Amino acid sequence: MRQISRTAGILLAIAFACVAAYALQHDVALLTRSALLQAGGFLVLAAVLSLGNYALRIVRWRAYLTRLGHRLPLRFAALTYVAGFAYTVSPGKVGEMARARYYERLGVPLSDVAAAFLTERLMDVLAMIVLAVLLVAVSASAPYRSATFAAAVLAASVLAALAWLPWSAIAAALRGAARLPEWLRRALASGASSLCAARMLLHPSALALGFLTGLAAWGLEGLGLNVISRAFPAAHLSPAAALGIYGVAVLLGGLSLIPGGLGSTEAVMTALLAAHGFAVAQALSATLLCRLATLWLAVGLGWAAVLSLRPRTMPAVAPWR
């Protein structure tokens, strides 16, 4: 069974790599050589801002695991966190949960990794909603207002459910539900245990830390869009508008559950840039350049981390107690 599981994991990783390579090739093919040359320096600066995004989120991820009782060395936490980026092109980014396999040998339960992942995603959605509101503030006729409001209601509902429902009692009840098949009983109980652990990360101090870190991190990538827009001086995009456009595009791309938001994020971002004075060709180029400096940079770093964490090269690590 262990060999079958290992083979399935390898095949899944190859499938993700193929999907990512195909999607990246498609995006690059749409970019003209002149657009790449024109945006060269701006693209590099946007990539540096994206690295700042990753650094902030690594710190938050490690803080979450520490709060759950698993204090890990920064280098190991950073490598395993970035390794999850290799699977970003999955619906809702759930493929990033693949990083859980690196913590198994350290005794970190899957429920705790899932709790940190769920809380992180929730804080990111809240941060994107705040960024999206900026677009409404600078544009009275901003589209996608209703979708942003719906996302806010959904996020608030999830927060309320996490805070008020008795997840530990629900997990115990599911473990004793004899009418359910054993595999389903275990899966549901594990999910409830993860939600119970997630509640520990929603205390006021942890909640504020997670949200403000997410807001700063994603704000850096939004500013990256503003930097890239300067490669097309015929149109002007204010920092607030860039943050709002980035927030709306990534938020709706994520909620679409299309792997990595591929296609949906680009369509929304291009449409919003065009609405702010960019020619359609320029809006598309700016969008694709932004995705190179954000999504595809993360995926590339993710695969580099995956290779560095192979069993033969993975450093010996012990959690700090």
C-alpha cells in the first residue's frame, strides 16, 4: 500500500507539473516580444514585491503552526510552505495541502496542517475583499460589486461557524456514528477536528495577526500590478485602483474554483484594466506580465522547493519544544 501511495503521489505531481507547464506556455505565447522588453525592469520589481508576499506568508504559516504546538525551524517551514506553491494550479488552491506530507514524520497531525491551511485561506479571502473594496471606493461604477459583497457574506458566515459551532463535540459524535461507513466516519471526524484546531487560530490576537499579514502580503502583489502598469504610460493607474483591480480579479478567480483561477482571473483583470483606460492589447499584456510575476513565479519556486525536499536531500529536522 505504501508503494501504491508513493506511485500515486508521483503521478499526481507529474500531472500538476504538466498542467502548469502547459498553462505557462499558453500565457507566454500570448505575450509579444516588445511587451516583454518594454516591461523588463518593471517585471523584475513586481517579482521582488511578490517575494515579499511569500516572506510574509511564510512567517504567518510558521506562527500558526507554533500556536498549534509545533515550533519548527524557519528554513524548514519556509521550504515546506513554498513547496505547496507547486500545486497552486488546483481548485481553490487545495493542492497546497500536499505540504502536509513533509510534517508527517515530525508528528504534526494532518488536522493541524489542515487547520492552518483553512485559516490562512480565510484570512487571504478577507484581505482580498478589503483590497476589492478599494476599487469600489475609487470607481463609483465599479463592476463585480455584488460578487465582492457575496464573498464578504460568505467569509463572515464561515468565521461565525468556526467560532460558534461545537466542533470537538461534533468530531466525537461523528467518530461514534455507527451507521456511517468507517472511511466516511473517519474523514468527517478528521475534518471536524481540523475545524476545532482552526478555532485556536481565531483568537483576537491571532486573527488580527493573520488578517493584517495577509493584507500586507497581497497588497505587495497588488502594488506589483501598479508597477507593471507603468510600462504602458498611455494609461494611468493609481495605486488604489491597482490594489482594487488585483483584489477583485484574484478573489473572483479563486471563488470560481477553476484551477489557479486560470482564465477567470486573467479575464477579470484584463476587463478592469481596459475599463481604466488601457487599450485591450495593453490590458492583456499587463495582466499576463502580472501573472508571470505572481502566480508563475510562485509555481516555479514551488517546484524548486519540492526538488530540494526530496527524501534523499531533505535535511534532518526536529521540531523545537
